Amino acid sequence: MKLSNNFDARRLRPRPAKSWPLRLGAMLGALFAAFGILLAMAGAASLAGRAPTLGALNDSTGEAIVVLMLGLFLLWAGIAFWRRCRLRLRRPSGLGLSPHLLKKRD
């Protein structure tokens, strides 16, 4: 096979993505999830009638429900963000060939 002068085999492979932003995003998502767990536990403790853990923030039942819902939302959002970042970190970065072009294996 004849190669031309302007052929560069490195262009066939995609550049590896920088993983630092994804790692920082995964850490931020885990931090949000942990903070959500703490808020949800504080809201649940307020609803159960224990001593208020957040001071005057959740004295009433309505405020305790708001803290509980905010904690559950932060937990859900943190886990979703963490999972999305982890999936992008583990994505294979091989050649982008179609399956029908690859060698068949029996």
C-alpha cells in the first residue's frame, strides 16, 4: 500500500480526554450526596421529635419537611452527577470503527 506524504496515523485515534474535570465533578457529586444524607437525617430527626439539630431552622414541622426534601433532592442529584462522571471516565477511547468492519469471530 502506498502512503502519501500527508498521511498521519495519529489522526486515526482520538485524543485522550483530560480526566481532571471529570474527577473533580465526581468528587463534587459525592460531596453533594454526603451533604444530602446529612440534611435528610437532620430533617428526619426533627420530624421524629428529637432535639433540633439545625437550631431555629427547623423548629416547625413544615420546615423539617423542607429540610428533609432538600436533603433527599441533594442526595439524588449528587448520586446522578457522580454516576454520570464515573461513566464518562470509564468510557473506552478506542477507534471509532463500525462493528461490521471488524473481523468476525466465531
